[in-house]
Amino acid sequence: MAELAANALTAPPPSVVPPGLRRQALYITLGFSAGLPFYMFSTVLSLRLQAHEVGLVIIGFFAWVQLLPTFKFLWAPLLDRFEVPGFGRYWGKRRGWIMLAQLGIFTSMVTMGLTSSDQNLWVTALFAVLLAFWTTTLEIAADAWRIELAPTQEEQGPIAAANLWGYRTAMVAAGSGALLIADHPGWGWTAAYLAIGTVAFLPFLLLAFMRPDPGHGGSRTGALVAGVGVSIAILLSLTAVTAAIGWVLLTAASGAGISGNTNVTPYVLAVCMVPFLLMAAAVPKIRTMPPTAPARRSAAIGPYVDFFWRYGFMAIALMAFVSTYRMGDVLALNLSKPMIKELGYSLTQIGRADSYVALIASIAGVGIGRWMAMRWPQMRTLAIGALFAAIGNFGFVWLAHQPVDEMLLYVATAADQFGNGMAGTIFVVYLSMLVNPRYPGAQYAFLSGFAFLLPRLLAGAGGSIVEGLDSAGYPGFDLFFILSGVLSLAALILLPIIGNARPRAPDDLPA
């Protein structure tokens, strides 16, 4: 599989480019493919809803669309176990799922573009959820493949950095490009989504022209036609199922009296405690399970039981750490752009800040994070990454008290992107080292998904928090971004504890 990046028709022969560089080129491409749609169901969607005069509380609720990647562990085992019919028989398991996901991303983006008036928020939410689902599915397949290709910390540093370079470059391209297109007279949000969706689909063509996976083969055309046919059936079925589930949830929420005027913060905080209580209750039993226990051998839950079996009660500390480390980044994502727009900046100014300024700062942050992850102890690099991520959040508070000046917007954007790029690279390497190589896809999906559960739950209540502070006479946005930065720094308290985390040796291997 490590030879995949050289299999494109335009790639040089394998003897010319070292395997490490081919892997990095591959993961720049895959990261770019996954990063393009992310802003389209998060930051760009927030600005689109604000432009259509949707209330801040409802905009906050839309942040819960980003919760879907948190639960990717629910379907990640399927990607480890099954191939996509049609695509899988020629391109193999990992590429097959990536190709299906890219078709899902393209169709969801096109539909969001064609319904960009947001006259029916239910439809907007439906296809935002589908876009988030297929984006997450692509990430699951790509992450599992990455861990298989680079099992050590030294190998993970370059490939994780390459993935994040591609990912963050795509986020910048999608965020700035969509805003510049949307603000152009005569184009608008429909053109923005259609343009980004078209670019997001281009890596599919690259994968389609690659050589077959080892152990696979046959007719490329036949596999492509069969894969597209199966994919259409899967896309339609999933859309129907998602619509039905959404109708049930919205009906239940309405029946419970939840609306745009509801203060959901207390309920969100209560929900945040549930996973930790469940983990604390389950660990004692898991620790005593023999290798023959059904839970440990299960294809569905075995990979997750294995994590708690290996780390015991230390797993709770690890989960607490990963769930707070990226807090500032996630909380700022959904409300930073509406706040900047409210300060008096135009979509074009925001788009310019999110273009070359954000790109250069992000690449620099990722590069420095990669260098530190490869050479310095993990606890030191994690501490530095959290510090710079918090500074990025405090930068928005500083910006709010400055006159409207595009250069000052560039400074705040650069600080935010640099800190998040550095912290993101360090964090990906750290999570990859916690994973049992026997279950790369499922365990990484579980850890990376849980890492964003608490932040995204709180982000959904962000609009309620800001409006509640404003109504009480406090500067809502200021306190919100101060809180998000402080919560990122709170992860540092756990560093002395998790620094001693060591997994148990396997008990199910031959002597």
C-alpha cells in the first residue's frame, strides 16, 4: 500500500521518489480532499445562516452537525472489516471507502448549493448532516491507512504533518474561496457550494486512475461502473434513513419544548458528564476480562474494549485530556466568523484573511508542530501546542476591542491558524501512538471522535451562552472566547498524570 502515491498516471517511477515522499504526497492529497467540505458545514454555513438572518442561538444549534464525526466509532469497524462492492474489488478496502465518501461529499455539497436560500432549515440541516457523515467516513478510511503505513512515532510525524498540510490548506481554500465567491455580485452562496463541491470531487478521478490494490484486479471500467451503481443506492438509502431519524429527533425536541429561545447550556453540561460516568463504571469489569471474553472478541465493540483493557483507569484520564485539548479550536470555529462579521468586516475581507494569511500561518504551525513531534518528548510538545492554541482564542478578544482594520484581522487570523496548526499536528501524532496497531481504524476513530465530543456539545450551546451573557449585561463574545482559551489551557493540568500512561502487554499472543 505504501506504493500507492506513485501509482497515478502522472507520477514518476517508484525508483525516483523515496517511499516517504510518496506517502507524504498521498496524504497531502487525501488531507486536501477531507478538508474542503469541513468549512462548508461549519464556518461557511454559519455565515450563510447569519446572512439569511437566522438567530444566533439557531446558528449555535447547527454546530451540533459537527457532533457527527464524534460518533464515527459507531461505523468505523465496518470500514475495517468490509470492502465497498465494486470499488473494493479493484482498488481495495481503503481506497474503495474513500471513493464512496467522495461521491457522498460531492452530492451533498451540490444539494446544499441548490437549496442555499435556507428557506427550509430542515432541508439545510439534512444535507449538512450528510456532508458531515461522508466527510467523516473519508477521514476514517484515510486515518486507518495512515496508521498502517506509518506505525512508529518517527514515521507518523511527516505523514501526519502532510495530512494536516493538505487538510488545513483545503480548509483555507474552501473558507476563503467560498466567501469570496458568495460576496461576488451575481454569484452568491449557490455558486460557492457548487464550486467547492466540484473541486472536492477531483481527487476521486486521481484514485480512479491508480493501479489496483495488491490482491485485487480485473476490469477497471467494470469496477468503476459497479462501484458508482452501488454508491448511488447507498447514497439514496442513507438520505432516506437520515431524514427519518431527523424527523423523529426534531419532533421529540419540539415536544420537549426546545426552541430557539431555550437555554440549553445546563442540559449540555449534564450530557457531558455521562460518558465519564459510564467509563468509570465499566473499567473494573473490563480489566478482568480474559482474552476469550465475548466483548473483547467482538468485531463491533472489541476494539474499544481493548483500549480500556490496555490502559485501565488511566484510560479515563486519557479521555479527559483528549476531550479538552482542542476545546478552544472547536468553540471558536462556529462563532468566530459571525463575531468578526458583527464587528463590521465584510465577507470579502474575511475571505482574504482566510486565504493566504491563514494558509501561511497554518503551514508554519503544522511544520513546527511536526518538527517538535519528531524530536521532543510528547508531554513538552503537547504543553506548547495548548499554549499557542489558547493564544489564538485570546486574539479574537483583542480584535473585538480594536478599530475595524483589515491588517488587524490578519494578525488575529494568523495567530489562530498558527496555534491550531501546531496543536493539531502534535495531537494527531499523540493519538496515533495511543492506538493498538491491531485496530487502527476503529481505535483512532474512537479517540479522535471523543476528543471533540465535549467541545462540540458546548459549541452548540455557544449561541445561547453569548446571548445569555449579553442579556445579563456582560460582553458575551469576549467572555466566550476567554473561556474557550482557558479551557484549552486546562488540559495542561492532566499532563503530569497522562505522562505516566503505559498500556498493558497483550495476553492473547502465543508465548
